[in-house]
Amino acid sequence: MVYAIIWFAILVCVYIGTYLLNRHTKKPDDCKTDFTACQGCANVTCGHYKEGEKK
């Protein structure tokens, strides 16, 4: 039982760590795609989703 809790804690830490590292990764300089009108998947948690955002 203790090993299961330890493995779960390790997996959660790895997930949080990779999420934070990915979040702070800068966009490549040659990426010039305009995502302001992106309607591809309508995922409201996507960083490119701008439908509900006021300007």
C-alpha cells in the first residue's frame, strides 16, 4: 500500500513538472501562425482559444 502511494506521488510530481516546463517553453521564432481566429477544436482550456476573450 505504501509503495502505491509513493508511485502515485512520483507520477503526480512528474506530471506537474513536465506541465510547468512545457508551459514556460517559448514559441519558436519562425512560428508566425495567427491563432486569434482558431476554431479548430473549440477546447476552451487551449491557450489559442480566443472566442470568449474580450479585446
